[in-house]
Amino acid sequence: MIITPTWYLVLAAALFAIGAVGMLVRRNVIVMFMCVELMLNAVNLTFVTFSKTLNDLSGQVAVFFVLVVAAAEVAIGLALIVAIFRRRHTGTTADDISELRG
Amino acid sequence: MVTLVLFIAFAIIALVGALGVVISRNPVHSALWLVATLLSMAGFFILEGAYLVSAVQVIVYASAIVVLFLFVIMLLGVDREESLTDPLKVQRPVALMLGLVVFALLIGLMGNHWATGGESATAALNSGGGGNVERVAREIFTTYLWPFELTSALLVVAVVGGVALARRSRRAEAASEVAP
């Protein structure tokens, strides 16, 4: 039995869907962030799969750039969470900061 | 045969890890499940011959980013269990349904041939010689040199922004000292 690219794509779709559901369901901001990372990883898997299927290195280069953007996004996002938590000690659920003001 | 066994093992770890991130009530457990998913993702990359991406995945994602997550969780002391009951009763079933719709749409998209199926003429996987690392590096430093330089600007902006956001301004500190 040979692993076709379709298997990878189905797996990536499942991971993306799980990440999306987690993003909608969870209320802890940090866990919501982790779900974003899950979705980004699913996309990376798709990129690498198509890179192999279409015999093109550009897919792997794209994964590289996605990684850089994810790292920058996490740094900024977590700094934002720390700043919010410092200002108001209520907690880090999305409901606590739903008013979007200090 | 070996690749099949490895694929199934990594797939199970990845899916269980992803579900663990969503389901576990403690953020620290979520972060640890995330590590499982990220590492199995690196395994997939090795199975598909993307060795450089796999190494970068382990170094940047599974170590740096997750450690940053854990740092913030510990720093803020938010590692208490979160109640999973939702104030909005409808939200959870609707979210699950939307997730299923997303999954079905992605599967449906897969049946279509969005890509032409033509193979790359300029950046084939085995062009030029050298290993995977060398070829990806050549691609980044020739075709993608300008985007690569832009990412350095992006990282500098992110670092400056992170420092600016996370540092306490002196005025806020004085205010909190006066009125604790």
C-alpha cells in the first residue's frame, strides 16, 4: 500500500478543521493562539505535500516564510497578552477583553 | 511498508495531539499536546523529503515557540483549569458544525484540479545537485532573496514591538505605586 499525497491532504484538512473548531470553542486567549498554530501547521503540511507532488521546491520555501511569520506573530501576540494581563488582572479569557478597551 | 507504518503512527500522534490542544482544560497540557503535533509534523516532513523544513520545524516551532508559550503561561499564572462550560449554549454545536463544513469543503476542494499538475522547470526537487538543504538554500538566496530580506525587517519590527508592548511604562508604574 502506497501513501498517496491525498492522505497527507486529508490529514492536513482534518488538522485545519480541528484548529478552527478550537479557535471557535476555547475562550483562553493563549489556547486560541495554539489553535492558530495548528492551522498554520496544517497549511505547512499541504505546502510540503504539493511541493513533492508538483516537484517544485517553492513549496518548501513558502513553509520557511510561514514559519518566520508565525514566529513574529507569536512574539507580538504573547506580548499583547502580557500587556493586557498586566493592565487588568481579571484573566486571559476572550470574554474578559471583549470590550477592547483598557 | 516502513513509511506506511510511520505515516500511520505520526498521523495518530498528530490527530490526538490536535484534539488534546482543543480539549485539555489546563493551558500547560494544551502546550504539551501541541509539541506532540508539531513533532509528528516534522516526521511528515522527513517522510516527504523536506529535510531542512523538518529541522527548522523542530528548532523554531517545537522548541522556541512552545517554550515562549509555556513562559507566558507560567509568567501570568494562568495555568488554572478553565471551565469548559460556555455561557453561550449554542456556540459549541455551531462551532462543531462549522468545523465539519470546513473539513468537507477542504476535502471537496481536493477533488478539483486547481493546480495544473505541470512540473517545475526552474526549481525541481532534484535540480542542481547537492542535498535538500543546499537546494532550498539556493532557492531562497537567488529567487526569493528579496522576500527573504523583507522577513528580516519583519522580525526586527516584531522584536521592537514585543519589547515596546511588554515593558512597563514609567508613568504606569508610578501610578500603580500610588494606588496599588
